[in-house]
Amino acid sequence: MKNAAFRAHTNIALIKYWGKEDETLFIPMNSSLSLTLNELYTDTFVSRLDEGAKDSFILNNHEQSEEETKKISKFLDLFRKEAGISSAFRVESINHVPTAAGLASSASAFAALAGAMNQVTGLQMDPQKLSTYARRGSGSSTRSLFGGFVEWQKGTSSEDSMAIPIDPADWDIGMVIVAVNKTAKKISSRLGMKQTVETSPFYPAWVSSAKDDLIAIKEAIHEHDFKRLGEITEHSAMKMHGSMLGAKRPIIYFEPDSMKAIQTVKKLREEGLLCYVTMDAGPNVKVLCRLSEAEKIKQKLLEDFTEEQVLISGPGPGIRPLTDNE
Ligand code: PMV
């Protein structure tokens, strides 16, 4: 029996991915760009089982249902196929992220699993190639292979729809995360994307503007222009949610408390503090800011939220194997 253990950090998109060109291969409609976060991550342990055994999946110490395990098995099949093996695996994950609350737990989960499977099967793919595998678990996990600012290039095929590191984010940058609601989201990103692509008249505008935003944000990162970075980030998130609102049966992830956090950020900005919001497929609000000013923003948010709901994070690293005592 061979074992492997990997840690992957979650990432928050600044230029969002929303919509698939190929639903089976997880090829996106547009390229996206994210910041990997230090404080939110998944640790995954994989062991190869003896012939005849079945895959099993344990998440946060709970054995998962057959349906959940099937999703993991499908992902493991990609590695089994590449390595030419048929053995089953036991997958054990600990999420240091509120699961399915729009804090992108699937991003770190599949990236950590990809890292562990790469090791346990002896495939030794480089991180870029491995990101094309992580992508097949969940699109956003493509970007969690690397640390700092990461671009997921849409590519032209399954082989080149991959992540590339853009900048280590070793400058004054961070996020304040407001966990508005930690319960599982109501509309999965998969369904939300499909509904938006198929029915929203705003969707084509979203795709074409995401292309321009990507070029602009890479310039802002290169120049360490925080104001421009923040403005593009907030605009991208609002445009994505705008395209969802235009779907037939609108998709609304905003909750009253999301609006409360957004208003606070707006007010802080009017007072001269540079900070910008972004939101994903859930009600939680993430505030992009200078890490040196994160505490000030947190204190302001604590007027409406509890200590438990507000978390500060700096940029995080790419995936790495865990040592024996971790
Ligand atoms: O890959 P998924 O299913 O976790 O979808 C991610 C979608 C967003 O979080 C809304 C945007 C993004 O780029 O992460």
C-alpha cells in the first residue's frame, strides 16, 4: 500500500470564470485570474488499496455517500487511465474552508487530490500539466496548483486549458473574507453557469468584457497598481452577477448581509481607504485590500458581523506534499 498527502490552498478569482464551452472537459468560455489565499486550504491523504477493494472518500472525518464517492472515483479514473492501473484508493480530506459556502472549497479540494494522485501513481506530471487534471474536478481548482496571482488560460483543447503563475503577490495585498452564510449554497456553480449561458442575454457581453479585463488586470499586477487592480476586480464580479440576474429564472447569490458588507466597503472607500469587493457562487463577500489595511477593514466589518465571520488572509502558496508530522 502506497500513500501520499498534499496540501492545496483555495483561490479567489479576480477575473471570474463563469460558463463552460465544453461541459465534459471543463473548458471555460473565458480565461480567468485569481489570488491564492494562505488561510484557506485542504489537506488530502490518499492510499492505494489492495486489488478488489472499492474507492472510499472521507471528508472532514465523515464517510461520504455513494453518490459523493462516485464523483471522486470519476476524477480518480483520469489518473488510473494515465498510469495504466485499476486499483482503488482511499481518499481522506480535511477542509480548512467552510464547505460549499461560496468560499471555493472545491478549488483546494481537487488541487490537493490531484497532487496526491500524481504522487501515489508515480505519474510525476509537472504542475502545469497537473492543472489540466485538477480542472476536470472543478474549473476553479485549475488555478489552485500555484501560489500568488494565477491565470487559467482558456486554451484551445483539454491539453492546453491550464494554469500559469503570473506573479508571486509578494507585495502589500490581501483579502478580508466575510462568511455571510456558511451553509451549503442553493444553486451549484455548474447549474448556475449552464442557466446563465443558455438563457441570459447579458452573457455574450460578459464573455467579451472578461477578455479586456484580463489584459487590463495583468498590466495592473505588473505595475503593482492596487487601485486599478481593485477596480477591475470589483467590476468583473458585478458583471458576472449581472449576467446571472439576466438569466431566465434569475440566479441571485446576494443576501441582505452580502449587501451590508458591500455597503461597508463602499463607505470605507468614500473615506479614502482603498478596498474592493468580489463575490462568487454564494453570498459571502471577499474584500480585496492592502494586507497592511486589512485589520482596519475587519474592525469596521465587526460592527455588523461576528469575529467568527470575518477572516483576514494574505496570499498563499501552490500545492505541496505534507510532511509526516503535519
Ligand atoms: O469551478 P467551480 O465550480 O468552483 O466554479 C467557480 C465559479 C466562481 O467561483 C464563481 C468563479 C471563479 O472563477 O472561481
